[in-house]
Amino acid sequence: MINGQENALLGAFFDTILQLFNAGSTGTGSTNGGGVA
């Protein structure tokens, strides 16, 4: 339960960082966050 929520938060957190790194390439990776479904 708790791990699932933490994974979702970590997924959104890392996805945000990835979007910052891939700011030039729009649409690279998941747009809405990998951990957030």
C-alpha cells in the first residue's frame, strides 16, 4: 500500500526531472508521469 503510493510519487518526481532534461524534446517519455496512472 505505502510502497505503491511512494512509487507513484517517485514516478511523478523523476518524470518531472526527465521532462526538465528533455525540455527541448516534447513528448519524450511519459507526459503525465510514469508512476501516476
